[in-house]
Amino acid sequence: MVKATTCIVHLRVNGDDYAPGVPSHYTLLETLRYVIGLTGSKQGCDKGDCGACTVILDGEPHLSCITPVLAAEGREIRTVEGLAGAGRPHPLQDAFDLNGAAQCGFCTPGILCSAVALLERNDAPTRTEIREALAGNLCRCTGYTKIYDAVESAAEVLRGQSGGGTGNGE
Amino acid sequence: MLRLPPFRYHRPRTIDEAVGLLDRWGSRALPVSGGTDLIPNMKHRLFTPDHLIALKQIPDMRGFRRDGSALVIGGAETLASVARHPEVRRRFPSLAAAAGQVAGPQLRNMGTLGGNICLDTRCTYYNQTEFWRDALGYCLKKDGDVCHVTRVGKKCVAAHSADTPPVLMTLGATIELAGPEGRRDVGLNDFFLADGIWNSRRKPGEIVTRVRIPFPSRDSRAAYTKLRQRRSIDFPLLSVAVSADFQRSGRVCQIMGVVTALGARPRLLTGWARIALGRPLSNEVIEALAERAHRQCHPLENAIVDADWRRAMVPVQVRLALEALRPSAASAS
């Protein structure tokens, strides 16, 4: 087995540039949590099953626990820490609060990332589209219903903010 | 927490450069595309390569293009992009369905078509942490000399568990492999071997650069069904791909069925032509084909569920797949 080596990796996370020294076999998740100090993304199964480590890479949800950190170089990385706007939470985070969509909260950062990526490409998702977008995120507490409710109500808020009011959900 | 073993990560810009790196490092290197199979396997210490040669950033490994009477898909195209590509959905709906049913959304954004074709075989006794495997005693496929499934056998029975290959087989697809000795085309029907340790004709150091799927005739239809515990995330416990060509009268003039997730390679069902050719796809014909498939398939205890139940589900899944070939069902796929 080859010896571990350290390399400088250039990452753009939530609009900020980082160039830490990282063991070249680290995952993106390990780098975010243990090198950069962004511990919002969670280490659950750590083998690509549960979705707790979901981050948004170039607009698409990815599992950071099975992404080699060097594979994320040069890409736009967004984590749960980057979802809120200046001074206030993302409407989806508000909706999670208002709908009781987070219980223990461990799956929440990953679900927020999957759902934000959905809402950014589809401002009026159907219930089925929400379920499909979140089909790679396991939650052991909520039974999912309140999570789907929260995504639906956030979509409504976001449509109102954009002044569109296009789809009416049903 | 599952840590990766140390490795160096290489990002070649061309196929030739990737093949050169794989050749240079030999058995110490592995190609990685989406990494959704290999990285968890490395965390389980099933592979400990010194060098990973990344393929996904190679421009020549991406894209969809028409080439005469075929659609050519780059080996590093993601399963998500295959599943939503308009031409794939229109001309090869069963491929779009299979790619869209692999794992979950994040894994489809990462995993690639070439990677799915090269997916390592899976087994209850293999896809486990090193601690787990050490506690039980290692197996034939990795570090041991006994098969915990068959107890006595000297042949690995880990299951081919990828969704897209059975569909690609029913569509007559070929793949291009690039290796140190050049490039070669292999029909997917000749690609897989019945050995769970290394279940294909791909040589180590070769990569799947593109997949070529001939456009079907006007009256050709194909379908895919997948049995799994959840409707997301899971690998198939059993899956069935079927395709058939129909005459204007509705009579079958070509038919093919492939069952997978039972053994080391996708199994081409035999004897179907004798049953179905020249006849419409009636309930009676479907029943006879399902019964024929049931007689041919004998699942082993290599997955988390009961083998008897999986066997009982063979005719059920075959029936579902064949029913989806009927004209009235075509729009539903």
C-alpha cells in the first residue's frame, strides 16, 4: 500500500475559496468536516447509502462521503451552511421549522441540499417529484410526510418571492 | 466512520492518457468513474489500489451522438443524464427506465453508464467491512478459500447486480473497450462470464469508452422490471429485461429476455423463440414464457432475502415485463 501524501486542494465552497493541505485519499466530506470545519454535512453510513452527507456539486446533489476530495476540485460546492441568505434562513429552512420537518435533525442537512437543488430547477414540484428527489435521503424519525409538506410550502413561498405565482401545486 | 486506504489520484485529460497511466501502474492502479461502487468497496478494503485513474473529466468519454443507425453514449455519461436524455427516452425507454432506477438520485448524478456495465458482483458475504469479513472468515472472492453461499463450491457465485446491462443486452448494444493493446468492440451479449470473481471479458487496465445502441425497428418494444426491497437506493434482488419485434398483425417475430441479479452474469433466457414466434403476445404465451423462465432460474442465498422467494418472483417479474410490451402498455413505459 502506498504511503499517504498531502496535497493542496483548491475548493470553492459556498462561494468561498479554500486551499487547504489534505491527505490525497480524503473524501470531500472528511475535508469539509475535519479540515475546513464545516460540520453541517453529516457522516452517517459513510458508504453512500443514507444521504446524510449530501452536498450540491454544480447544482446537482452528490454524496460527499464517497467523493474523493480531488474529484471536487474546480467545482461549485454548496453545503447546508451556504443555503441561508444574509441575515435570514432559506425559505426551505423556515418551512422545516414551521412544519416540524426536523426531529433528531441528523438527516436534515442532506435533505435540505437535495430539496434546494430540486426547487432551483423546478419551482412547482408535484408531491411525486418531491418524493423522487428525496428518494436518496433516509430519515428514521419523521416518516417523511412533514418533510414533503415543508418542501411544498417552501416552493409556494419561493414562487411568491420571485413574483411568479406560476404553478398552483395541484 | 469508514476511512479510505491511501491512494494517489490522477486526472488524465484524454482516453490515451488514462490507458497509459493504467498500463504504467498495472495491478497497482484502478480506473474510477463515478466511484459509487469502487469507493465504498475501497472503504471495505475489497480493493486497495495505490493509484486511482479518474475518467469522468475526460471530454471524450462524455456525450450522446447519433452515428448512422445507432446512438452512441460516452462511457462516463452519468446515469441521471442517460435517464433523462430525450432521445434515450424516446427510442430506448427501457434503458431510460433502468438507468432511472439505479440506486437513488445522488448516486445517479455520480454513477456512470460505463461504471454500471463494469459494476463489481455483489454478495452478502463480500460487501461487508473488513472487520465483518475477518470475523466470519474470508471468502473465495476476497482473501479466502471457501464460499459461504454454497459451502462446498470452488466457484464464486456473487451476483451481477447492475440495472443497465440486461437492458443493453436486449437492445443489442456493443461497447468499446480501450486498453494498452488498442481499442476493440464487444457485443454486450458476449461480454459477461459466469465467474463472480471477475465476471466479464474486460481485461484489467481496459476501460469502457462508449456504448453503441442500434436504433430499433419501428415495431420493436422493450421493457425492464426490477425487484427490490425499497423503491429506491437498493440494488436489484432480481430484474428482468425483455424486448420483442412485432409484425403489423401483432405477431411476435423476435423475442429476447434477460434475467439478472441471481448469478454472476445476466442470464439470457432460452427457448423463448419456440414458444412465442409467429404468435401474438397473448396471456397464454406470456404464461408459457414465464413458466419457462421459472424452470431456468435457480437463485442462491447470495442476497439478503430468501432464495425460494426470489425464485417464486421470477415468473411474476417476467410476466410484468412482458405485459409492458403489449401495444396498450407502450405509452406507460
